[in-house]
Amino acid sequence: MKSFRKIIASTALVVVGSMSVATMASAETIVGTGATFPAAFQAKATVDYSIATGHSVSYANPTGSSAGKTAFFGATLQDFAGTDSAVSSSQSGSTAFPWVYVPYVSGAISIAYRLDALNGAALNLSIPTIAGIFDGTIKNWNDPLIVADMKQAPVWANSTKASKYKGASVLWTETSATASTVTVTLTPAALKKAKGKNIEVFVDEAKKSAKSVKVATKGQVAIALTTKAASTYTVKVDGKEVGKFAQQDTTPTLPSTPITVVVRSGGSGTTNNFIKPLNALNSAWTVNDSFTTAIPGGVVPTSFQSQSTSDAVSNLIAETNGAIGYTEVSFVTDASRAAKGMRSANVKNVAGKFVAPTSAATASMIENSEIDSKGFVTFNYKQTSNTTAYPFVAVTYALARTAQSAKATVVGDYLKWILTQFAPAQAEALGYAPLTGAILTVAKNNAARVGSGN
């Protein structure tokens, strides 16, 4: 196993230059399916690559990592497949063709919730409490364990119901008693529109700017601030309010509302990666793609709601006051869901700090992981001194054939284009995190093997 550090870095400018030889060949149609975790990323990447090269690329009807692996190795042939979890020997079977993992982007798994009684206050949860909610032992929002978590750190509330800058969202993380980090995420369209404009954090009582940063090429901008508990801070993009934060004097009163737990049905790589930190804490949780067999005891409470895709999970949470579930963070920052009150919880990591699911926090978690020669990443869940790590993360992979063919050549070219051009420029704006460092080196090497015959 190879250790690697600094997997994820800031978004870079798109590399301008000629595409590879695959773009010169006759147009091909390639189709992938599988994991829903990268659905928002793939939705734009496939379109942009097709426009840039003349090839037709689609990521069709994704329903989960297990479905992608079944399609790739089984009778329903796909040119490539998406998965967020490892391929087992039973899934690959007696595969007659050589294949490889190509990790191509990463992201945070949001502990997503809607709880209207909080009135914009952030939900702070520890991993043991999250485990209790998802194994069914914590049934109501005013459970003493949730109340105890909320008392462990100051609670900042966002009173802005909906961002007034289309495509902009904001997360607030307290880093100490006198400091916080504001993280603004801009969608690709918002990033293009806001380039050269200011993101400003305004101190309302003092009627002055605490800090102002110009939007450049990054789709996610983190601003470190010195903060006062008595002050209110308005976050603006080009003068338009995207959030207004104030520290609450007392812990919010949590309602006795029953918790509606929303999980993934079928085989899901998001489930697999969500379970891993729970398993690291308690081996009664079993790491695999199925929530039904992952939960201790193997019996899902009848009150739980199951949905087949990340999109469906996210929609149900957004529509249901009192709901909580797990999904890629890009589904939570979606403007329509956020306007309904859907939020991401801050999660207490094993170093004892509550952290928001940002690109930087994802990078911090992944930097002490390991990658094997085949390209699969294993995370380290025992980083007791890493105060900035967000513990629920995933790397998503393409499964692709290494045997020579016209279609495989285009698949390889598409993945190389993602790694070197698309992800560095647009991953953060889409709610994901680009790969760099040793993992990027392995990923590019594996992408080069696709369709090469090696």
C-alpha cells in the first residue's frame, strides 16, 4: 500500500490545449451507469466532453454502485461503470476481460436533515449519535444524546431562508471561540457570473466589512474570520445576501418530533462509505453496499424510509420536516432543496471538533489515507489529532476495460480529460473535490491503461 498526502487541492484553471488522439478519431458513443453519488458531476462532464470532442458520452439512469458493477461485469454491457465501493470477487465473477479502477473525483457525504424548529440553526452531531439515529435507538429529535451534542459547541444560525444570489450557498464552521470559517460554494454558472466580483462578510452591528475576497477560479471559497459571539455576520456575493449568521445565546430547544430516517435501498456505494466511520467506532455495523445488511442486527426499523437514488433520498428529506439521511453534499446545496430547509449537519470528528462537509475538510480527511496498486483508496478513521477532517467522505471510481477497442480508447480519453481538465476547473463548483497528489498520479496512470492493451 502506498501512503499519500494532500489528495485534494484548490480548483485550477482549465488547461487549454489540444485533446488527445481519441478526439481525432471517428466519433464514438460510450455509455456508463452505476453510482448516483457522482450524478451531478457526470451530468455536466458528459455534456462538456461531448461538445468538446464530438464523441457522445452519457451516464445513463444511475441507480447505485451495485447496479453499476452488475452492469459492467454482467450481461448488461456498459462501456464503463461508476462505483464508490470496492468490487468483490462475487461481483466480478469469472470475468473474461481485464479491467481497472480509475478514481476520478471525491466528495463529502452530508448528514442531511430538515428540522424547521431549529429556525436556521446548525445541527451538531457526533458519530456515536449519528450511529444511534441510523440504528433506530434514537427515535425523537429531543433525545438526550442529540441535546448533549448541541450543547458541546456554540450554535450558529443562518436566518436567510434562500440565497439571493442564484447558485451560491454558504456553510459556517466555528474553528475556535473567537474564529470561524465561512465557505461559499458557487455553481458553475454562478462562478462564471461572479468572477472578479467580491464575496464579503459584513459585520452588521459595526456596519463594516470584516473581510472581502474576489472570486477567481475556485468554485468553493473559504474565508477565515475573527468572530465575536455577540455579532451578526451577513455573507454577500456581489452585494447580494447569501447568508446571515448569528451565534445563539442558548442551545435551541429541540422538538419531540419523531425522526424520519431516510436511507438508500438496494446496493449503494454512498451507503458503503457512510457505514465505514460507524464501523470504525462499532464493528456491529457491517461495511457493504446494502443498508439492510449493514445495520446491526440486520433489521431496518419499519419507520425508516428507503429510496433508490441519492436524488430521491435528497428530495424526500427536503420535503419532510423532521427527516435525516445521507447523501452527497451537492444534493444538499441545490437551491430548491435548500429553500425548503434542507441543511448539512456539522459532524464531530475523532479529534473532537465539529466540521462542515466542505472540500477542504474532505481533503483533510483523505490526506492520510492509503491507495493500493489497483487504484482503490482506504481511509484512515483514527486521525485523533486532525481537527479539520470531515469523517464521512467518498472517492468515486470508473470501472473500465484495458483491452484495446475504439470505445475503450474514448473511455480512457474521457477519464484523462476529467482528471486533468474538468475536475480541477469545476469539481468544487459542482459540490465535489478534485484529486491531486499521489492519488491523481495513480488515477492518470490507470486512465492511460484503459484501451491500451496493458
